[in-house]
Amino acid sequence: MECRELLKKLCSINAVTGREDVAAQAISDILSPYCDEVKIDAFFNVIGLKKGQGENPRNVLVTAHYDQIGLVVTGIDENGFLRFSAMGGVDPKILGAQEVTVHGRRDLHGVIGTKPPHLISPEDADKPVKLEDMRIDIGYGAEQARELVSVGDVVTFKFPAIELKNNRMAGRSMDNRSSVAALVEILKELKRIRHDDNVYVAATVQEESGLVGAFMASWHIRPDLAIAIDVCHGDMPDAPSDESFPLGKGVAIAVGPILSREHTRACIGLAKRERIPYQIDAEEKDTGTEAAVYSSALEGIPTLLLSIPAKYMHTTVEMVSLDDIGATARLAARYIAFRDELLQEGDSQ
């Protein structure tokens, strides 16, 4: 499947953080054609294995979380309006006038309504609307709403992945379905390259609510090398230039204290040698990604962090470049295959 069609398919899947059980089989079906085996663990991480061709294969773990931000119903008022809270890092500023799907006894279309400007007092006109002051309107009164919706039901945003010019796509859940697409592209690359080591690709859960799936994956696989793939901030108006990266300019290779300097240096060298477009992402702390888990898991796993620049993160119009997904996949696959050679070259210099 071509990457753009794959990304559309991935972004159409609903997997709100903590409720990935409904999507695990769909993710497994996407990975299965490229793996020797795929399993779904007790927490709904989807883990595929592509066996190595060496006599004594080590284990490499490549991960991308597949959970998405969303909402959860917290109450139904006397007029049938649904109160809600955030699941993951939802920015209240984006919520007004959003179309949503309430996953109740059946899927229900809804809208998030806020008070129109005509009815807002002058002193409140410039104040942001708080999440607790918003409601979801599904068009029903209280009795019917309570028959169809329960407290705890999840809510997803309705915004399909759309194609834009310059090989870019926008939509909900590009964080981090773009990286899951990169996992598939890595597996495609590895079909064409000899690799000695076992490669485990894991689409992980609950990154948006505490990096939970990464903890499970590290213990299941006990890898010799971990490569975390996530998104980083794309360049936007007024965004700090040292914290955002242009789309279409390649994979962002992270450099930071928790990341393996040896592997990072060799990975950058490979990008130069193979002419894979890349950018350097300086991370002074723990990165806020699954890389933080792997670098401190078990006895400490040597870890790389590769990121796909994404504009408008944690909105329904997250934007990525298909070129960057391809660059990320090529670099990861080639590093898995050639890293011993690269590391030996580094030792000899």
C-alpha cells in the first residue's frame, strides 16, 4: 500500500488513549503482511517481529505509539448536553465548533457548542472558553441521551486525513499515526536489505497518558537497541526556531543526555553517507517521548529518537510531509542493517 493511502487508513482508526482495544486488531492487520509474526499483548500493544538472518541475532525494538487524544463523557445534564473531559493533551482553544463522534451504545454525531459572540458580555469577550464550560450537543433531550450515552464513553474528533500540495497531508491523529506509517515503511525497506538482527516493531499504547505501553514493550522484548519514532514540532508562525523544524527537510535526529551518543553519532554519519535528508533536534531533558522510557528501562537500553516534523500538534489539522516519513523509514532501516559497520568505523577514527 502506498504511504499516502496507508496514512489515510491509519488516521481513520479510532484509538483514544487508554481505549486502544477497539483498534489493536486493525493495526495488527496492517503490520501482518510485512512481519513473520504479530501479537497483541495484554495492554493492546501490537508487536510485530521480522526475524534476522544472522547466526546469533540480537533484538532491535522500533516503536511508535498509536493512541490519539480525545474526550470522555463525564456527565449528562437536564437538557441532554454532554459534559466532558480531556483524554490526553487536548488544547481547549481548538474545541469550539468541532464535530465529534460520541461512542455510546452506538456511534452518535455531535458538535461542541459554545456561546455565540452576540451573547458574551464585553468583560468576557477576550477570555478563553474553559473546557468545563463547553458541552457536546448530540441533538437529543436528557432521556434519550441517557439511553444512548453513559459516563465514561469516549469521544473522537471527526476530521479525515486530507491531501495538500507539496506532498503534505493534514488531519487528526498524525501524532502519531505518521510514525506508525513509518514502521510499515521500515519493514518494507528491510525486505530489500539483509539484516542480521531480529527487528521488533511495536505500535504502542497510552503514550498520551503516561508512556504506559513503552514500559510493557521494553520488558517483553528486552532489546539491545531501541529506536523511538514520534513527531516533533513543525515550523509555524511565531514558533521558536530552535524548537520547530521545517516540513520536507527530513527526519529530525535527536541529540540529548538520555540518548546514546555512540548510536546517535553513527546514525548522523549514515544519514550523511546515504544522503538522507535530516535535521538535528537538540533535546536538553528527557524528550517527553517513549525514548525516556527505553533509555532508563531494565539496565538501560541504548536509545535513538527519530522524529517526523508535524505542524499544529494536538489539533485536528496536524500536518506532516510524506517525504519526511520516507526519510525516517530509510534512515531507521539502514541503521538497523548497517550499524555494526558504522560503529566500528567510529571506533577506528
